[in-house]
Amino acid sequence: MPFTNAFMVCSRCQHRLVLQSLNHVRGITTGARMWSQAQPNYYETLGVQKDATNLELKAAYFKLSKVLHPDANPQNPDQHDLFVQLNEAYGILSKSTTRRDYDLSLTRPHIKEIRVHNMDHVSPDNPFGGHTESDWFPRTHIFREGGEEKVNENYYGIKGFRRVKNTYVVYGCVAFIFTGAVFHFFVFKHSSEYATQRLDAKDKKIAELYNQTKERARKNGPKKQMELLRERHNANQMKLAKQLEGET
């Protein structure tokens, strides 16, 4: 019988300790929520809407930075803190990646909140408030997986385009570089062969013209060849003179 009474006392002490711990958690959580509600978000700090463009963000930042700069009102002890909050807000919202993550945290606030159940039903006999003990351990992996899935869907800023593993990205870059190198090699080879063919054709034409001229000179003799060249020269001069007369 004394052993049973001692066991009952220990059980009640354990329940009382659990109740005190839960009340302490409730106080911390309530204070944290009241503090988070009192703090303005970055959009409110800049005084813009959530769909504001980068130009609107920049304009609002420049406008408020002149007002909240510590040198603008040295008598205000909170001026420096306000200016720091302004710079922090603009630094987050001015970048697409950090702004996307921040918007996601605003739409899914339950990821950051401490999971606390209804405390009205807590008693020494029911320290878990109508829930089992396992319910008080937050399933953080469920929230973490949901958050990661949401981020992965829009990781590159394109809706529906999921995040790809870094190894796949590396393999893709290597394949792209290899394909580009092969393509440039074939293009260079084809252009080089085409240029070589044109040069060969031009050399062949010049060689044929040279051989024809040499053969005519051999047949006509030097004197006859000079007369033919003189006649051709005179004919070209007359043709050029007629063209000039027609233009004038």
C-alpha cells in the first residue's frame, strides 16, 4: 500500500510538471505570435503592394531612405533601426530568388509556427489536452517535404518547371559543351573545304588563261602578238570614251 501511494504521488508530480511545461510553451508561442503580428512585413515597410514591380520598389526605397536616414533626424533613437529595416526589406525584395522565398514564407506561415494544440482541455489527468503523447511531437518532415515540393515546382521562376538535381545540371552542361564543340568542328571543316574549293577553281581558271595566252603568243610570234595587244588596248580605250560621253 505505501508503494502504491508513492507511485500515485510520482504520477501526479509528473503530470504537474508536464502541465507546467506546456503552459510555458503556450506563453512563449503566444508572445512569439504577438511579436510577429506587430512586426510589419517587408512590403509594408516599403509601403508597396505585394505585386509591386522592381521600379516601384526602387522608387519607394529611394523615397523612404531620404526620410529614414539617421542624419535626417538624429534626435530620434529609432531612426537607425528603421533605416536598417528599410535596407533589409529592399535587399530581400529587390532580388527575384529571395523575394520568391519570402513570398512563400508569407503564404505558408505554418512552417515557421510552433505547433501547439488546444490548451483548454489540459489537466493533471489529461496533460496532453485530449491528444496522445505522439501528437505533441511535430511532424516537421511533413511540413518540410511540402515546403520543398512547393519550392521545387517554381525553383527556376517558371511555373511547373521542377528543380533538377545538380548532377543532372552538370551532365547537361557537359553534353551541351560537347555538342557545341562537335557542331563548330563540322562547320569549320565545311567552310574550310568550301574556301579551298573556291581557291582551287580560281587558280585553275588563271592557269588556263595563262596557258591560252602563252599558246597564242607562240603561234602568232612576238610581233603579231604585240599588234593584237595594241588593237585590244585601242578598242578598250574607245569603249571607255563612249561610256564617258554617254554619262555626260
